[in-house]
Amino acid sequence: AKTKKSKASQAASTAAAPETPKLDKGELKAAIVRHLHCTLGTDENKANNHAWWKATCAAIQELVLEGLRKTQKSHYFNDTRAVHYFSAEFLMGRLLSNNMHNLNLFETANDALTELGISLTDVLEEEPDMALGNGGLGRLAACFIDSLATMEMPAIGYGIHYEHGLFRQEIKNGAQIERPDSWRDYGNPWEICRPESIQEVSLYGYVETKYGDNGRIQKEWHPGSIVKGVPWDIPVVGYGGKTVNVLRLWQSQSSGYFNWDVFNAGGYVDAQVENVQAETISKVLYPNDETEAGKELRLIQQYFFCACSLKDIIRRYKRAHGDDWSRFTDQVVIQLNDTHPAIAIPELMRILVDRAELDWDKAWQICTKTFAYTNHTLLPEALEKWPARMLEKILPRHLEIIYEINHRFMAEVEKKWPGDNAIKSKLSIIEESSEKMVRMGNLSVIGSFRVNGVAEIHSMLVKKNLFPEFDQLWPEKLTNVTNGITPRRWLKACNPALSALIDKKIGDQWPLNLSQLTELAVYADNKTFQKQFMKVKQDNKVALAQTIKELTGLTVNTDAIFDIQIKRLHEYKRQHLNLLHILALYRRLLENPSYDMHPRVFIFGAKAAPGYTLAKDIIFAINKVAEKINNDPRVNTKLQVVFLPNYRVSLAEKMIPAADVSEQISTAGKEASGTGNMKLALNGAVTVGTLDGANIEIAEEVGDDNIFIFGLTVDEVAELKRKGYSPDDYYYKNAEIKAILDWLETDYFTPGKPGALASVKHSLLSGGDPYLCLADFDSYSAAQEQVDAAYRDKTRWAKMAIMNTAMMGKFTSDRSIKDYVDRVWNLTACIVEN
Ligand code: T68
């Protein structure tokens, strides 16, 4: 195996090791009991696990808030430059276990609760996930703010305080049902309301053009409605507990400009309508990942949190620098997590030009030194565009500003490519289709000083296919920052047994310097270490089997290969390719009962966007096939299929440590990066994957012997599409594919209901198989045979698993943050004294 170390993987965090805990067991016990009494009004005899959870959170929060106060004081006195991470999503998961780990209080808390007769594990299970995000993009934001605090960087996350996060998924008769998520119903012990920092946001109305004394044209926006933004702060504790940053989430509220006319006419109830409308803004997270719904409320959500956040930033800046804007870009950098917060660009221009009365060029200079933009997708259906008419109605002044930005930019394009109208129409922020549209991607590139993709290949494709002319115009602007994950949550906290084993071998500093894991590589062939490593994996599998039993009633074989695919359900992620292979195995076993394979349990977790019919059909198909196979005694000793409902961060934490195989099988060129691939490999799962996103960089790190790569490459995909891809060719030429697809149309899996799974088949034939499942099927199936052979060689497999853990150093989010700090944000750490 390669032992090459990438430059990036040598990134060392600036943070120091966690110190001795700030509380001993006795003090923590006393604090928990005190909160049980004085915060919750109950006592040790009456308290249930939920009360114990709240009391424990409150005890921990005391220390968190002390750290927060010191951090804010330190940032204030040092007048630090800070990054402001704007994201419509933060997928935080649970906070208690994480905060205890980062404060080095986990063991102490465990002992304290044990002495009180309470199980910490049970207490942790009481915490609802903070699921304010859809998937990878939202979880990336959560990992990044963890790393920023750990590395003692002045940073603040800005987002939306959704009342309902991503829906809770139930499976009824095999189908996905969406239920509302109510994560705050019984209170959230972590968040702090800051009424002193409420902001007001304008919407609708019209723009008045006036002439100032100097003859200058002045624009005044007369809003039609005003809403309040109430900030809720969630402390973000760095590992070691020194820096505690905040995640500030805005909740919308009626501005209280009561509709008195209606009220006086006796319409007390009707007058509340306005309140309801205002409060709707932060009611619910849109559950669509990778598609743009174009809904008015979504645009209002985006503007709402950007406007609140900018006001908040400017208020803080003015407190230190008054009306002198000359230092703004020294103090403030704003990272746009995809285009969702792109409306912040014209909003800052509006503030600078209309309010601060800076001239346009000066304002634009400030703006383009403030923003940087991360692109997370190349899928055309995910690139945000807003109808100009919608913008005009909601944000009339912003539309004017966007036109002005575009007008000036078009002049630049004319200089570079004189007379080239094709390039102009491609680069324009305005798309002149039947309905005029505003392209938020173009706006983001034009308004930012740096633009990054999230894995090497993705950034290359951003330059080559998505924004090639922008790259020619500004060769320095487009760059790459490969994603990462926090090893604190995704190894130390979620896999305590493996963490303890690693500590014993290489010491306990790896959570801060993940490259140290390479020191495990020398033990990859060591029989004793292999045994210890695989024993941990086995125990984790037994624990997951227990969870599977509780959630589905199914007893799985823990000697089988645990083969896991966990991610949002999407055609491009190809859960249905996995399903086709499962069907192939099923057929082979039926045709040949002695078909030679190691027992395997295929485990899925996935939510489908509620309006994405085919994605829901694929979930239904997986569940129906699972039901049939699991109840078929002819095969179920070798083959089992599990669909775990309601996949989310806390469930991922239970599944990932138990995985033998990690399925990363997107069509090459479609998955920007992936981050689940990193989490699974870090926990010793071996990847079956395409040359897509970060899989490529994972393969570089672990070496070809420790990963199963299959399928068409990006270039081969392009070539096949260019030549004209016809799935029928594969259907008619490959008897196994034909048999499987035809099987799906019978009533074999849905007795009495033939055709219930037909949509999956049709998407792959008449539907054109847009993601090339059939083209990649044979290669995938061959890779799976190699997996089977490798697993049966126990020594070989143990070595592969160890090498995966050992070589994941590059993928710590600390390294990603270091890349952003060096190449985009230009920040310096601010050491917070204890
Ligand atoms: C993901 N994107 C990428 N989008 O798919 C994944 N989209 O490859 C990458 O690793 C990850 O971002 C982090 O960079 C998403 O998760 C969304 O969730 C989303 C949500 C709303 C609208 C569009």
C-alpha cells in the first residue's frame, strides 16, 4: 500500500490537547442534582430519563457558557477578523455527547450518572436530533463549525431557526410516510434567546427614485411589510473546550405592527393573520436536496436570514469602527454555503449604496472582498434560479441592484470578448428565457473573491464544465477545498471501542491531528492487532444488530458482511443499482442453492424528498424486495436486506462503526464529494465505489489494494453519452439484467399487485437510465465478487479495514478548515485563556 502523505494531510491543528476536566465527579453529580431540583422542579426519585437528560445538559451548559463568555471577551479585546459561515442548513445532530467529549467530561459524566443509578447511554438517547438540514451540505456546515472552534478560529455560523427540521420518516407497508419533526417540543437546553439582538427585515413594497442635494440619484425602498428576526444562539464547543463559538439561528416573528383597522372592526382573530404569515418564514425546512422548487417562501427564508445576519455583522462592526467602512473587509469575511445565501450580495450592496451612501464602485469593491462561495453540485436541476418577477415582488430594490451588477459585468465581458453575444448570454446573471430568471450561481461567482468546489474532481469540473469562461476571466478565483469530517464526532464519540484501541496504540492526540493514524499502518499485518481491531468491529455489528431488531423486528446474522449504503435517496446515488445487484444474488441463489457467497446483510438508510416520486418508489422497492428475501428460507441464511427508517445523524452514529463495506456508487461526475464515504472508511469500512467525488482521493490515500473501484470514469460517461447511450442494448444482451428487470414487473415481490415496482424498471429502460445503472452493472457485480473473496480471507480483510482507518488523516475537517483559512479566509487563531 502507498504510504504517500498528501501535503494537506499534514495539517496540524493549532488547538492543544484537552486538559483535565473542569469538574470532578462529585461536583458534576451535585450540579446535575441541583438542576434536577432548581431548574426542573423535580427530584431524584421522580425524575425520568428525559429529566435526567435536561439536568445533565444544564450542568454541562454552565461550563459551556463560561467558555463562551471568555471567548467573546477575547475576540472583542483582540478585535479579531472572523469568518461568518452563511448556511440555510446546519445538521447538528445531538449535542450532549459531543459537548461532553469536547470538554473531556464524558467519562466523568458516565461515572457521575452511574453513581446516581442512571445510565448515560439511556440519557443520551433522550436528546432529539437537531435536524436543521437535508444531508451532506448541512452536515458539512456542522463539521466545519466544530473544526473552527477546535482550531480556535473566530467564527460564527448564521442560519435559520426552523421550527420543524427535516421530516421524520416512517415506513408503512414498505412506503415512506413523512411526519413533522418537532425537535423543540419539550424545550432545547442548549439554545439561548437574545432578544437584545433582534433585527427587522423588510419585504415587498416599491422603490422610489429621488434626487439628492448633490444631484445624485437616491433610491428608497418603501417596504410593504416588516418582520422581526429573533436570534437563538447555540454554543459550539471546540475540542479541548477553550474556544466556544456560536451558531446564531434566526426565528421569524411578527413585527407587532398590528393591523389596527381590522382589530377595531372587531376582527381580533383576523388581525392575527399577519402574525401567522410572519411566523411561517422559519416554520419548516424545505426537504428538497439537489432540486430547486422555486417557491416564494424559500426565497423569503433565504433573504430573511441573510438580512438579519448582515445587520448583526454590521452592528458589531460599527460598535468598534463607527461609520468608517475602510476596515470592513479586514474584519469580515462571509462564506456562502452554496447559492442559498447569495441574496446577501445585493443586500450588502443595498446597505452600502442606499444606506451608507457609498458610491457604487467603492461598495462593489467592499462586496467582492467580503464574499466567497462554495459550490456543492453540478446537477442542472439543483442550480438555483429565481423568476425575476418573483424577486421584483418580494425584493424590488434587490432586483434593480442585480440588474446594475449585471450591466457593469456585461461591460467587462464585452472588453474581454468583444462582440461575443453567446458568451454574454451564458455569463449574464439574467437568463432571457420565456420567463426571465436570475441565476444565483452566476451572481455568486461575480460577487465573490473566491469560489471553491468540494473535491478535486468536482472543482476541476466546476472549472471545465460549469464556469469555464469565469475561469478564463479570473484565473485565480476558482479553486478546490476538499471536504472533511470531524473525527471527534465520527470516530471518538461514535466508536468508543475503536478509539480506545487506537489510543492504546498511538496515544490520544489523533483527534486533533488525524494524520497520526498512519502510525497504525505498521500494525496492519500484526495478527494480534488485527484480532483486536476486528473484535471491535464484531462488537459494533452486534450492537447494530440489536438496533435493527428494535427498529424492524428482524434478526440479522452478525457473521455476515455488513454492507451499508446511507445517504439521501437519489437516482444519481444509485441505490437502485445496489438493489439490482441484490436481486441478482437472490436469483443466483435460487437457481443454484449452493451458489458460493459469504453471507451478507445489505443495510440501507435514506430519506426521499416528499415530491420525488421515483425516489419514493425505489424505497418501496427496496422494502418489498427485503420482505421477500428475509422471509425466504431458501436464501435468508446468506442474504438479508434491511431498510432502517428515519436515517439521521444519530442513527448514522450507530451504523457507521458497524460497517464492513461502504457503498459509494454514484455515476462518475455526479457526486460532488460525499462525506459519508469518509466517515465509513475512518471507521474501518472498505469502499465499493466509482471514481467520483472524494472517492478518488480516498483511493489515493488508502491505495488500490484497499478499495474496490468499479464503473465508468467521468470521461467514459461523457463518451458513452456522446455516442448515444441505449439501456436497451444491455437489457437485451445481458440475460441476468433482463431477468431481474422483468422480475420487478411481476407480482413476485408484491403478491396480487403486479406492476407495483414497475416504475423502477421503466426508469431504467424507457426512462433512458439517465445515471447509467445498466452500463455499470457488470462492473459493479464483478467488484462485489472481489469483495466477497477478500472478506473470506480474514487476514486480508482485517488488513484492509485497518489501512482504511490508518489512511483517513487527510479527511479531517480540520484540514479542510486549514485550507479555507490559508487560501480563502486569511484568518488567525485567537487563543482563549482559561
Ligand atoms: C452535497 N449536497 C453533495 N445538497 O451532494 C455532496 N441542495 O456530494 C457533498 O459532499 C456535500 O454536499 C457537501 O459538500 C447537498 O447535500 C443539499 O442538501 C441541498 C439542499 C438544498 C438545496 C440543494
